[in-house]
Amino acid sequence: MTFSALAVIGLAAMLGPLLALPKRWHLPVVLGELLAGIVLGPTVFGGLHSADPGFTFLANVGFALVMFVAGSHVPVRDASVRSALGVGAVRAVGIGVLAVAFGLAISAAFGTGHPAMYAVLMASSSAALVMPIVDSLGLAGPSLLKTLAQVAIADTACIVALPLAIDPAHAARAALGALAVAAIAGILFLVLRQIERSGLRHRLHRLSEQRKFALELRISLVILFALAAIAVRSHVSIMLAGFAFGLVVAGIGAPRRLARQLFAVADGFLGPLFFVWLGASINLRDLATRPSYILLGLTLGLGAIAAHLLTRLIGQPLPLAALASAQLGVPVAAATIGAQAHILHRGEAGALLLGALITIAAATLGGAKTAGNPALVAAPPTTSTS
């Protein structure tokens, strides 16, 4: 990894904001960043090499930060969202049951031997995608709150389940690692909540703001990297470490100053670098050599959308069901973990991301349809912060 390569990556990542610029498209920034990596990687030009150790390490740091920010965006402190957890849980479980059936059928049809992984993918939702769409369109209302609860439950459950599903041979080891990370995150929550209640965090915040120390950011990064190190040693994806700590911060209430600082670090540099790396790590030419994997990607994406749309039978509006079908973190993690562990078949990682892109398109359309439906739109809910 060189400075010139970093400059190229930073420039290429600007494709993300450029594609997201037209508000009527409602496209997530990460879409352009992924496309930039695909173009610069082996799929087209072959200028970026995802196997470079420096590039890979920086991408892993970015991955941890992306999942940390995603977890911190889950509205766990919003009382109105918590009141909708029952309905959200029923919907998430129903989608999960359908996803298991779809996963078994798709794995048998394509002979990949990954039914559990496909089930987790199709059952997942992405708070990292849904929340920005909701915020940008000013969506709210009782129906949306139930959908947000559903997304939060599905996102959390699938992130925990993915390491177990992607490599069943080591599921016991992964389960123990996941429990260790969850236990440490729980302890962190209790400790940080006590620090918050004692007023120590507020005094630290004032000192940091007055002296320009950025202490909250520094401490948060130290905790995040320590939790990621524990995850790696216990054979669990750093995805779980980042998301778990993000939920801890969301549960306590992230200060606006810390949120802005995290946005600068994650969305300004390391996050885009991760998505460019991910695009560069996937060779879509493999899909061309195995056209059946193009069909696999289409089937996974459409299966996820179908599983979510069927919640219309229990009262969820179709636009919100489509919005909840958005996938990002789980398929990205599956592609990343699978590529690094050599678990996936050649071209399968590309199929996973193709399926995710289809759900992103459906979620974008669902958000737009929700915004245009007066019966589904109300004043934005307030989320408590400190």
C-alpha cells in the first residue's frame, strides 16, 4: 500500500457521493464505492489488489468502524420504537422461517451447500441503509416504528448468526466467541452507563471540547479496537465486535460531538476504503464464466424481497416491507469472511453482493413510495441523545 494508491482509492470513492447526489434517486453512498472497487479491481482494470496486506488491514479497520456506526444508529433508546418490539419480533421471526425454506431450496437448486448462510442473508435487514433513507426522507409514523423495530431485531440476530451459518464445521467455536464478545459488550454497557450517570462523561466531554482533545473519540476507538482484537482471537468476525459496541453506545446515547467525529473518520476515509476494497476483492468475471451464479444472485435478492413482502399478510404496508428488505452488512460480511476463509465457491461472493444490490434497489423504491403516501408519513420521531 502506497500514498499514490491511497490517493487513487480516495478519488475512486468519490463515485459514491456523486451517484448519491441526485436526491430523487435515493441511492446509498456505498453503492458507488463498491462500483469503484469493482472497476479498479480484477473485474475491469486490475489496478487494485485486495490481497495487499496493508490494504486489507486498513479495510478491516474500516469494516469495524462501519459496523460500529451501524450499531450506533439502531434507535434502542427511542421509547416508541421499544413499544413496537413485539410486532417487529413477530415479523422478523416470520421472515426468518420463510428464509430458511428459501435457503434450503436455493442451496439444493444450485448445489452450493450453503443453505444456512443463504437463510441468514435473506432474513437480514440493514439498519445502516434503512436509517439514512428514513432520515433523508423525513419518514415517521406508527407503521414505520414497527418496521424500525423489525429491522433492528433482524439486523442484530443475523449478525450474530452469520459466523455460525457460514462455517457450520466451526459453529461451536464461533458460538463461544460470539458469547464472549456479547458478554464483554454487556459489561461495557454497565460500566459506561455508570460513568454516564455519575457525570464523569459530561466532565470529560467539557474538558475535551475546551482543550480540543477529542477524548471521547480516542477512548471509543481504543475500546472498539480492543473488542475487535478479542473477536479475532476468539475466531469471530470483527463485524460482531463493531456492531455490539455500536449498540452499547446507542443504548447509552452517543453525544453529537462523538457522532460527528465518527462520521468524519468512518465516512470520510476508512469506510469508503473498506467498500472500495470489498469491490476490488470480488471478481465479477467469475460470474461471467459461471452464468448460473448470476441467477443465484438474482434468486437470493428476489428471495429476500419476497420473504419481506409476504409480511403484508400480517398487516405491514408493502412499501415499508420493501424498505425493510435492504441488505448490506450481512452480505458484505459473508463475502468478506467467505473470501478470506476460502469457504465460498468461485463467483459466489459476487452473487451474494448482486443479491444485496437488488434489495438495495427495492428498499430505495420502498422508501420513495412511503414518502409519497400521506397515510404512512407523519412528523419525524424524536430520538433521545445526550
